[in-house]
Amino acid sequence: MPSFDPTLQARLDAFSAFLVKHPRLEEMDQDLMRRISGRRRYTLLAIFGAAGVGKSTVMHRVAEKLRAEELDPSVVPVVVIRARPEDVGASARLDYYRQILKQLQGHVAVRDRVKNLPLFTNPERKSRDPAEWLEMRDAVQYALALLRVQVVFVDEAQHLMYVDTPHKPTAQLDWLKTFTEETNVLHVLVGNFDLYDCCHLNAQAARRMRDLPFHRYHLNNKTECEEFATALRTFLEEAPLEVDVDGLLEHWRWFGEWSLGCIGVLGDWLVETVDDLCKRGETTLTIEALERHALQPDQRARMEIEAHTGERKVELGKTKGEEDLKRLLGNLAPLPGTPPLDQSANGASDSSASPNQAVSTGSNTRIERAATRDLVGDQVKPAKTPKCPFPGIVAIEAKRFLESGIKLVECPDCLRTRSLEPHNGVLRFPSHEKRKTHTPNTDQRWAMGETAWDLVGR
């Protein structure tokens, strides 16, 4: 590895640590600060979004702000921990206790409290003794209260919420909900779209928990395109190499597509490319170098599928909630300042009339029907075929797909087939209506198996 000029090394280090202040990040930062400092009854807040969208970045940024704003040295305003994927259920709870106590044991009173706790002093110890578990829980509650902790951030929090058999799915949520209510310390859970499911397990979760989606930039929205391009320009201007900023900005959509509209993915891509060029002794950032370090098509496809699936889950959940409310309660009262719904349009009675308004039921007034042409025969309103929910990205390596010679692909949701061609190394199933027939497909085609795409048929 060549030795860098100290000035170049310093610039490279600064670029690696550089954070772009883009609108999505600023909005989430401000929203989080308001929720932490404001009055609230809930004690759990879930932040979820696509990989690389900036969730961990905003978490650490807000944590640093809270520490800088606290002038009392006896107060620890924030604790940041990270859930581990290997710990599930009870093991995850014990790891949660240990991480918090480890961060807060700098205070002499906390250190004295934990020095004789077997489950804290011996990390390998596993115990089913209820007394030992209660000692750990009480020690954490004592430390949080003593040091006046405002908020606990849990990164990769989906791992904390997974349960082990034979416990029911709500076991972890019930434990954390009870614990946070007793301590009155806000817990911000940061993770992937699995956290959305935790927020909607039951009515208690809905009451005690709030969710906060962290959206990526979508390239079908003009404003979001402009914001992404501005963030890209800022990155390029900071690079410690010669950069044709305006020339590279002409390819902003390419950057957006291959970073999935996620600023974190874009930053990782640029840092990796710049670092490699510096080690090679090159001085110019080029499209060719960026292509070498872009995500592989199968990587991008997996990330796109996860992002699309998560976003669609959230959107469908919102739509279903509105439909369930309307089915249970009928037409809902309009928000103040909005025009009332025309209930007569769907055959509903005028139940919104004032209770003081008299309704005549015994009038002898003759009611005549407006002149209209009566329809003859049975009239069947054609049903609109619903759209298939399949997100569109087909996770088949382009080389493997082309070498097979088979272009027919079967939708994994509705079984409709289409002939596809890869574009920029990615296969995309077009938006389509659900297949109406149930006749099995017999042609040789690509179809989704249990875990992967394979060729099936004759």
C-alpha cells in the first residue's frame, strides 16, 4: 500500500467522515428532537426504513446533540446500544440490561450496585433464577433514574423484538412496554421494516408506541430528484480528487438508481471509490471507477426487493386501517375545516343532520321520481381487475438469465407470465393486472421457488 501525503490522508479521512445535510436527514433530526423534548404519553418510538437510508446516522447525530446540550455533568441524557442478531428472546433482554449498565457504570453508585451482580460480572453466565434477573432489572431502573436518562436508542432493534419458542409474538413487546412505562424513559427503536410489524401487534402497542418511517428519495418525484441531486453535488465537491462535478451530475439518475435513493448507500459508494483511486495513485474521479465499485446487480435487486416490500407493507397497512375504520364505523366525520363527505353518493342516509333538526315522517306530499330511462335485463357492473402487488424486481443474475436462453418469467404472486429483457443488469417485471385464469402454466419459464428463482416447465 503506497504511503499517502499527509494532506491527502487528512482530506481522505475528512471525506470518509463527511455527512451531507440533506432534507430527509434534517426533517428526521428535527422530528426526533421535538419528540424527545416534548410532552408525550407513549414511551416507545420505532424508526424504520430501507438499508442505507440514514437511520443510524440520524440516531448518532441526535445523541451527540443531546450530550452537547446537557450542561450538568451528573446527567447522562442518552444511552445508545445495539441489539445483536445472535441474542433472541430472554438472551436479548439480558444483553440489553448488560449494555446499559456497562455504559452507565462510570458513576460510582452504579458501579457499586453492579459489582456483585452475577449476571453482569460474568457475561457467559446463563441463569433461570428469577432473583438474579430481578436484580439486573432493578439495577438498570436505578441507573436510568439516578443519571436522569432521557432516551435510550436501540440500533438494529428488530433483533431485540424477535421471540424464542414457545413464547408468543408479543412477549418481547410486552416486556419492553412494561419496562419503559415503569422508568418513563423514551426508547427509540431503530431498524428495518420488521419494526413496523411490532408497532401493530395489538391495541396496546398502538396506544403506547408510535412509528416514524424514514423515507428514501424516489426518482419519480421532481422535488425529491432535485434534493437527491443537491446531495450528490455536495458529495462530489468534497471529494479529495479532481472531479468534473457538472459532468457527473448529468448522470444523477444513474447515481440515484444504483444507490436506491439512499444517501447512506451513495456515501459508501463514493468513499469506497475515492479510497481505491487514492491507493492506486490516480487523481481523477471517473464514471469508469464508479462503475467498478457500484453494487452488483444481485445485491441491488435484493435491496430493492426489501425496500419495495417494506414500503408496500406500510402503505397497505395504512389503506387497510382506513378501510377497517370505515367498515366498522361507517363514514367518518370529516376533519375540521374540510368539506363534509357526500354521503348520498354511496346510498348512506343523512345521519349527519343536527340532532335538533326535525325530520318529517308523516307528510302527505306526493313524491315524484325524476324522469329516467329504465334499464332492461340484468345489469352487471364490470369489476375492475386489481393490480398485482408484486414489486417488480426479479432477483436473477443477468448473466445466468441470458445464458439460459429462456426469457419467459412467471409472476410469483399471480402467476402471469411476461418475456423480459435485463436493463442495466436488472430484470424488472412490469406493473400488471392480476391473472384471472387458474390454468397451470406449462411453458418453460423462470419461476420463484421456496428461496430462489429457477427454470421450471418442459
